Amino acid sequence: MPEKANFILPETVDKIIQSLSPSELEQAQIGVEGADHLRQELRIDNTLRDQSGQEFSLKLGAQVELVIEAEVAERESEPAGEAKRNEEK
């Protein structure tokens, strides 16, 4: 199994968006603190499954973790800003 690296951001559900059509799912809006102004909201379908397979929905104000994960082979060895600064020297 390939080695993975991850980054975890603790976030909060800021808004529950009701669907306008019965064929669409309700969405949960999660605020992403520290993101660029136009990317501070992440919207996901508000139907999730727990480890036993039971469906559930997030509530307004729920504390969630946003996990960004990548295989080690898929990442740069230096942070992008650091690599650019080293090239300028």
C-alpha cells in the first residue's frame, strides 16, 4: 500500500442549503478558513454514511474535518513558495 501524507483542517458547517427540486440533494456548506476569498466555501451533498453504512446528514454548526490526502509519490519535496524562493537565490 503506498505511503500517504495528509493535512487536516478543522472546519464548521456554516449553512444547510435545501434543494429546489426533489431530484436534488440537500447540501452542507463548509467554511474553509484561510482559503482565498472566492474559495472560502465548500458545498457537499448532505448525505453521508458512517462506518456501519448508516446514512446521516450534517447539522448546522457541526464540527467537521477537511482532510487533504496524497500519495507521497504525488507530492513535491518542498512547499511551492519555498521552491520558488530557492530558485530566485
